Amino acid sequence: MAGTFQLELVSPARLLLSRPVEMAVIPAAEGEMGVLPGHAPMIVALRGGVISVTEGGQVTEHLFVNGGFAEITPERVTVLADDATPVANLSKAAAATALAQAEAGMVDLQSSTPEKRDQAMVALLSAQAMVATAEAP
Amino acid sequence: MASLKMLRMRINSVKSTRKITQAMKMVAAAKLRRAQSQAEAARPYAERMERMLASLGAAVASSPDAPPLLVGTGRDQVHLLVVMTADRGLAGAFNSGVGRFARARVRALEAEGKTVKILSIGRKGAVYLKREFASRFVGEVSFQGKKTVEFADAAEVVAKISAMLEAGEFDVCTLIYNRFKSVISQIPSEQRLIPAPLPEVQEEAKAGPQAVYEYEPSEEEILAALLPQNLGVQVYRAILENSAGFYGAQMNAMDNATRNAGEMINKLTLNYNRTRQANITKELIEIISGAEAV
């Protein structure tokens, strides 16, 4: 494998991860993205999904993020997550609660603005991804 | 001169006051540590957010249809002051310091003929400023009863602010809070939130070689999502600094109070002993002069 890059994962509450890795798969808003060292500079929005970290040729960590941003430069990737949890710590109950909340938010959308509808949709998709992740073995 | 019994009572009452202030100091010290570590944990996110926004904002700020969260409304007439204080007192000049600072700002702005609106965060500041500026109040937020302030709480405040911006209720938004310089010193300071202050001059020089980012989805969409988040981070950071500063100030105030109570007890004890001695001497004189007369 060619070299490593610095992966930083931060949420508003704390710094979750900061170390050199070989590859990271990021759930970008328009599809999953595998990032290797030397990637062209990008700023992407994230949707709810799992970040997989590869070190030493093996996937060593899965973290669930429910949206945020990532800044990619050739030598560094910074993920600003709204909230992040290691997949192992994700509970089905919490995921179900998030889904129920998101679905409740979808109810009275006919009268509201397109932006609100978009936001609710994003929240719902993120919650669905959370449930799917929590239920996967 | 006060009687012995009165003095004893006073000494006892000062002693129990000292116990209370001492306990409060301990509690404040423990909470300070927690608040400080929370503030430190939030710092990396804020730093990275700033870096990202600087590279993004510089590119978009010059275009005419830049989002109002970034460049404001282009006017400078209505000012919204977000004043941040603690929910509780007994912290020395902590709350009144911010209050005074905010009052001076309101006066200065109004002297220039601007309209001022106040959104207060924290109960004490609201009470302080309402005495004079009740008509300018547009909202109050209080975190009373919450153990720790989460990012979601800051997001709530931001939702309020951006709703007001969309409704065109203000042009410039400034945050006034106590900057946590050290445990013993908090400085009332202000920070402009809208329009967002961009560190343009340095950024252009630094960003030269790596300024060309690709965006996915579009630049505008990312910025539209990033800006409220950034605002939330700023508010969140201020809230955390404010609460760390509050506990610092409270710890200090309670330390002083404990020391003063100790001094007071010493003085009263001296007084008590003198009075007691004077009484004994008086009785002795009475006995001796009685015996001489016989």
C-alpha cells in the first residue's frame, strides 16, 4: 500500500479520531467515497452512514455519522460530523427512537417550505441508515 | 458594648456562613474542571470548522447572491445583541460585568441612531438588563436546571437567530459574553456573528497553493449547510466558555467570602475575649472594693 494520510474525525463534543490511516470510506451526500492518500482537494457534505477506516490492509474501524462535512486534501482528511458513534456502540433502541422522531417530523410537511422538507428528508434518511447499521450483524 | 451572648451568637452565625461558602467553593471547583474539559473538547471542531469556512467563504463572499448568514443584509441599522450570562449569582462581578458592558454597547449604538434588540441567554443578565431596556427584549433563553449544555441547545439558539434574520428583523448580530481568560479573570467581550468575520487577508496569502477545492454537491449547498453549523459552533463555544468562566468566578468569590468570614471570626473572637476579661475584672474590682469597705 502506498503511504498514509491523516484522518481526523471531530464532533462538536470532542475529537474522536486523529491518526494516519491508509484508506477511509466516507458516506458522501452523493454516494460512498473511498479516499486514498493524494486525493484531489474536495469539500463534501455527508449523509448518515458508516465511515470505514483501513489500516495495514485491514478495515479496523466502523463509525456511524449522521451527517456533517468532510474536507479532503492530499495529505489530510477532516471529517466534521454532527454526531459520531462507533458502530459497535450503536443500540437498536436509540436508532429506533431516532427513526420515530424523524418520521414524526415528516407528518405535517405539506404546508411547510421546501427547505424544511429537505431537512426532514435528510433526517429521515439518516435515521434509516442508523437503523440499518444497528441491525446489521 | 454587645453582651457576651450576642457575640457568641454572631460568631456562630459567621462560622456557619463560612461553612457554606467553603462548600460552594469546592462545588464550583469541581464543576469548573468539568466545564473546562468540555470547553477544551469542543475546541478542535471549532478550529477545523473555521479553517474550512475560511477557504469556502472567501470564494463565495464576493459574489452578489451570497447567503445572508455570511454577509448579512448589507445594511447596518438594526443590531441584535445576544447577551450571555449565568443563571445563578454569587459569582462576584461575573454577571454585572457583562451587564455593564452590554449596557454601554446599547447606549453607544443608540447614540448613533441605530435600533437595538436584545436576546438574552441566562437568567441573571435578563434580570439585569430588563430594568433598563425591557422594551428592546426580543427573547430569553435559559439553561437553568440542565446539568451540561449540549450542542443541541446551542442549535436551538441559532435556529432562533436565523429565523429572525430570515424575517429581516435585524442586520447585524453580535454576541456578548465573558471570555474565559483564566480561572481568576474573565473578560466581557463581544464577537460579531453576522455578517461572519472572515480572516481574509491572511487566508489569501496562505491558501494560495491549495485554494482549489472541488465541491460535492455544489458550493452554495455546502455553504448553506455549513453556515448555520458554524454559527452553532460559535454559540456553543461561547456558552461553554461562559459556564467555565462562571464557575471560575464563583470559586473566586467564594474563596474571598471564606477568607473574609475567617477574618471576621478572628475579630469577633478577640472582641468576645476582651469583653469577657473586662467583665471578670469588673467583678473582681467589685469584690475587692466590697471587702475593703468592710
